[in-house]
Amino acid sequence: MAKLKAAVIFGGTSREHKLSLASAAEVISSIPEDKYEVICIGITRKGRWLCYPGDVSDIATGEWEQNPDCTSAILSPDPLHRGIVLIENGEATVRKIDVVFPVLMGKHGADGDIQGLLDLSGIPYVGCGLLSSASCMDKSHIHMVMDNYNIPTADWRLIKQREINDIDERCREISEEMGFPLSVKPAQSGTSAGTGRADNYEELVSAVKIAFLNDNKVVIEKVVEGTKLEVAVYGTDFPSASQVGEIIGDFKEYDPNEVHQNTDEYFRIPADISEELSKKVRQTAVLAYKAMNCKSFARISFILADDGNLILSKINTAPGLRSDSVFPMLMKNTGLSLEDIVDNLLEQAIDNADKVY
């Protein structure tokens, strides 16, 4: 029986480029060789698409770009092609693809852009669809949907670019309504870039201006102190949640420039919470996953506030997939290795290709 052709797309122009490379190297190594022929498609920081034929180890280091055998590649939006167009020596050839595993984070990777292109191509792919990816990337959308489903999030406000000439007045209004401390974030950003904390009005104005350098919408949230909890949700038609993990110590949740972060030192499974609360967290994670129309997989973050309230803080539809990343660690605790996860996700993508979500 002929092997299926699985394309793994990695790299990209976002700040998470380095993390994508590290995750992609492990994903590629985890794809069953007896079932799939892997085609590696790398996107440089400048946005150039290349078909990479070399050793997987060079992907993690970034050396893949220098391989002289790389070929210009275009993911065709024409469903007649259902594949990539390779351009070499002025000639174009089409290489058919059966399934795509996009290992892209941040803008143009987790925000619906690549998902929309894949939808046009007609090729099945791993991960959430266009609308779900875009909505989960946009913090204001998550707040609005969670509010509708009565899933608690931090108290929040939104400032749009059209209000930029009234920032001082808007910040004064928000500070009077919400008090301090406040967290200021670009609405669409997968990293901490442009994110700041404000403990007074002057800091709030400054933080909002910085956030606007990274996006055209800024979300302001009331800072919630408490225990940081993480859940992996997995599946399409019948999603399930892993055990709850807990971030411990003074750990910055996401540093795209730090590939290996000694996960065991800041993360433990299960979290040090009651069985009743653990059940509530897991049920809430699955409800949020369904509310955002997610499929395939996602990492969902909560804060157990010091006052006892459970607050949803983030839904990440493109979490890190290194073996020492939080999502694979949570899934390993359920009995699924990274190899199991990758194989199952590819099968699910193919099996559910004709369904509309």
C-alpha cells in the first residue's frame, strides 16, 4: 500500500519562528515512517516558502534554510492541484499532498491565515479551522464568547484604533471603572510582545501606546492573582480533557526565544487542587473548546484566583509540540506519547476532511 504524503509546514514570519522550528523537528520525527512520506515545507522569517529535503536535525537549529537543495514552493489554493507547486530552474511541477500538519505559531500561523489557504486548497489539515483559530487568537473575541457562555474571564475593556486620538480620556475612564493593577495586551499576539502591566494612570497610557505598536486593538484586563492551571483538550467530535497541570514558581508562561525551558522545574501534573475542582476545570475547558468551535487540539489556561473563582485566561490553538512542552506533557500523563498524538491527529484530519465545523 502506497504511503500517504504528509506535509509539515514550519517556521513563519512571527516572533514564534524559533519555537516553531523546534516543535516541527520533533513532530516530523514522530510521524510513522511506515504510513507517511513526509514533505518538509519551511517558511523563512522573511516569508519565503521552501521545500526542504535535508536532515530533520537542521530544522531545529535553523540551518535548514542554507541547504542548497531547497526548492521554492507554493501551496496552491486550487483544489485541482491539492498540493504544492515546486519551482526549479524556471519549471513548475505539482506535488500532491494528502494531509498537512501546520506547526506554525503566532500571526499568519495561529490566526486563521494558513488555515484559510488550506481550506481553499482542499487538503485536509491538522488543527482548528479558520474562524476558530482567528477567534482564539483575538483576546477580545475569547472574552465575548466566554461571556456569552457564562465562563468567567477577567474583567476587561477594549480600545480600538479609531479611539487612538482619545487615549488619555479613554484610559482615565477605564482606570476609574476598573481600578488597578491592570494588564494591557495587543488583542492579537501569541507572545508577550507589547504586553504590559499598569499600576497607575500614567503607566496605563504608556502601556496602551506600546500595545498599539503591535496591533490595532488593545485589551485591558484586571490583573487576577492566583494559581496558574493548564489543560490539554484533544479531539474533534468528542473532545476530552487531560488532567489539570499547574505552573509553579516564577515562570514566564511563554518565551518564544527560549526553546528549552526545564519544564519539570515549573510545571507539575496533577495540579495541587481538589478532585472536585479538577473536574470543574476539565469540564470548563471542554465547554470553552466547543464554544470556540475548536477541533483537533488546544491548550487552555486558567487562573484559580485567590478568592476561589476560576478564571479562563487563554485558549492556544497552536501550542508548542516539543516533548517537553506543556501540551505533550499533559497528554503523556494520559498515556499518549508525542508519537501517538501526531499519528492520531493526522488520522483525524483525514477522517474528518469532509465535515464542516
